Amino acid sequence: MAAPVAAYSPALRVQVKAAMDATSSFRVLASLSFPGQRASFPSIRMQKRSQVSCSLAKQETVEKVSEIVKNQLALPEDTGVTGETKFVDIGADSLDTVEIVMGLEEAFQISVDESSAQEIQTVEDAAALIDKLIAEKDA
């Protein structure tokens, strides 16, 4: 008579700990271990650091950016443009995006460098960048 499979395979134990540190990085520490194993098979440990992105843009900035985007793309007034709206989803191509950034620079009296402009995908991205540039300018 064959013994149950559980007799041959030890239980897998997984522990996951997560914490935010002072630099707003999210740390995950996962520990895998197989109870009953000898010292020749140590536990597996891994650590991963990744950034947690939170909405940092002010609501008034998001609303103003939404209006500028609608004007630049000549969208109907009733078109819903929110912080989550992606420029490509409302028909903006790369030239439109450049024109949007230029309109934002003029409206907010800021200067956006090319590498930052290429990272803008949504209205929220643009608004967060604008708030950051204004804060740096005022500091």
C-alpha cells in the first residue's frame, strides 16, 4: 500500500513582511522554508525594493490640466477628462502631446525638460510633474 503524498513532501511555509521606510520605498521581505529539512537545504530569502507611486497632484492642477488638454485637442466640452485619462485614449499622438506640454508650460509658467515630457502618459502624470516643478521653482 502506498503512503500518502504528504508523507514525502514537507509543508511549505511562506512568510511575507512589507514595510514603508523613510524614503517612501516599499520593501517586501519574503522567506520560504521547508520544515523538516536538514541544514543542507537552507531557507530562501529575497528582498525587493520598489517605489510606491501615490497621487501627488493637487485637484485644482488636475482640473486645469484637463481643461488645457481638452482645448489643445479640440475635444467637445462634455468629454470626460480625469486624472486617469491617458492621452492616447483621447486621440493624442506624439505631436499632440508636445503641443499639450507646450500649452502647460505657458499656462503654468514652467519649463518641462524633454525626458520628463516623454514620461507623461496621463493627465495625473502631467499634473504631478507641474506641481513638482512649481514647488521647486518656489523653493
